[in-house]
Amino acid sequence: MEDFEKILVLDNEFEAELMEEVLMDKQIPYGIIIREDSALGGIVDLEEGWGYLEAPARCREEVMKIYKEIKESSTDPGE
């Protein structure tokens, strides 16, 4: 099995769901790791993000491109 590495930090569940949908469509292997910090009341989320996405190093460039497109489309004032 191929080794996965941390590729990017996810801000929220919505981003995670969008990334998951696109990565599945493109058949890119990935994992989404959610930070669990209910004992700290969400403080870790503020500093380290909601969670992170990991994938094989060979997929880093494509994953980052997809993420950039998602971020740009979610902040597009023309919508």
C-alpha cells in the first residue's frame, strides 16, 4: 500500500465534503483526518484547522489544484 502524507489543512466540514466528492470522481486516493477536541471547546480548530487531508505524495500537485479551485469558487463575489 502507498504511503500517505499530510497535503493540506481543511477549515471545515463543508470543504472536506467538496474535496471528498471531487477526489472520488477523479479516483484520487485520500484520507480525511478530523481533529477531535471537544474537551477543549474547539480551541484547536482555531489554531490547527478543522482537520486535514492526506494523500500519496505523487498526488500533491493535483490535490492542491483542486483545493485552490474550490476555495476560489466559494469566495467568488460574482455568484
